Amino acid sequence: MSTSGVERLRDAYLRACEVELQAFKPGNVSVRSPGHGMTASDFRLSAKASAPALASPTVGLGLRVYHAVADTRRAVGCNTNLGIVLLCAPLMQAAMDGTGQGLRADLGRVLCAAGRDDAAWVYRAIRIAAPGGLGTAVRHDVHGEPPCSVIEGMWPAARRDRIAFQYVSVFKDVFGWSMPRMRALRERWKDESWAAVGVFLGQLARARDTHIVRRHGNALAREVSAKAARLEEALCRSDAPEQFLPRLEELDGQFKRAGVNPGTTADLTVATLLAVRLDDLVGEQRRTQPGPSAPYRVGGPSLGGASSRNYQRKE
């Protein structure tokens, strides 16, 4: 890939991170509201630190994730963006290694090709980040060495972790719901950060945030999703989203006083913003270099038709 192409991908990532920070996401950090011991400046530093590794034209998925997380840890000293990196790294590689057959098709190929060595680097990145509530797992514990590929390592967690679910479903939540909603709201409101608010609330309404589940349990996670659903319904009927700032501020205060952070949903919002940008770039390439399309498929055991609403096992 040319230097200019790498720069475009890096800029797409940095812009996605910045727009997500501009979006007022109740319970999460934004330019309007710090929280959980972090500020918008921490996330800007994290984006800047992780961008070179994510946009590197010379490494595979595992090293891309590892170096992005390690560089972030050195820059800010805490886990600000593990979920963002796990979601954005395969998207960036798919755009970088594109075949001209579409971003999601190329993403499927990237995920299928990520083998045991990639999984080992991903496990190391997770250990460095030390996400809250990680614990241990009977199968494919990240505290050990992986016996499997990246996809195989994600399967056991896919029903309880939305990021793992994206890996095994070729980012079903992102491509199937969030990207169309982002484009529709952006066109309607002419404001990308407000469109990101709508996507964040919609994602949170449709699936319990798995960071909240790990920290606080299913009951509180369901309550948070119910509150997000009521606000999303009203917001998305409006032609003036800025009128909802008082309600967003009220909900943000409620969540943060309770120590509730819908962090996984925020990570998916960044991934959606990035995927829209990369999809546009890939679309430009397809228009200039047309070619036949090809199907993609990620192997693994069936999730039984799990959707973004019901994939998570009720506990």
C-alpha cells in the first residue's frame, strides 16, 4: 500500500475516535463529560498512540493488536481502548489488504486467516490491557497460550461478549444494523456526532452491554438497556437532536454515579464510525477497479441464529 493510502487509513481511524468522543454517550467518556477516572484527553492520546500500529502495512492481525495496545499502555498507563483496538484492527487490515470485493468480504478473509500465532499476540495484548472483570475461562484462557486460531479462541466467549461475537459473525452488529443506522441518521441530522449518539443508544437498547454485565450483572445491564431504549425512541423521532442534551446529561449523571460504563457499546460505536469510512474508501476502489464478487464465510460451530439482540446467554 502506498504512503498516501496508509495515511488515509490512519486518518480514518483517528477521525472515528474523535467523532465518538464528540458524541455525548451517557455513562461513557466524552468531551462533555469525563468519567471512571478518565477524560477525553486520555482517549485522544490513546488514539494517537495506537494509530501507527493499526495502520501499519507490514504486520498481521495479532501483532497489529498487540503493538496498538502496548503503545497505548505506554502512553496513558491504563486500559482505555482494548475493545476499540480489537474491533478496529481487523477492519483496518481488511481495508489494507482489500481485494476489491467489499469491506465485509475482505474482513471475513482477514478473520479466517488469523492463526495460532495471531491468537498468541492477541492474548498477550489482553493481558497487558488487563480489562476489568476478565477473570478466567475454562477453555482458551487468555492467561495461557492459545491452542487455536483467533476465531476458535473467540467462539467460547461469543455468547457473553459482544466483541467476541463480532469476530465469529463477521461483525454482524456493525454491518447489519449500526452502519445503516449511522448513515441514515447522518443524512437526516447532517451531524456525524449526533448520528453516533443515536447509534450508541440504539446498540445499547438492543443488547446488554457486556462490560456492564461483567462488572454489575445482568439485572443492572437490562435496566441500563431499558433506559437507553426509551431515550433512543424519543431522540430518533426528533429533527432537533440537540434538544435532548438535558436528558442525556441526566442519564449520564445517573450512570456515572452508579459506576456504570457502557464501554463495549462505545467501542462498537467507534468501530461503526470507522467501518463507514473504510467502506466508503473500499467503495471508491471498487468503482475504479471493478471485479467479480465472492462470498465470505467464517467457520465455527453454529450460534443457532443468534442476533445482536439475543446472542448473549441469559444467566
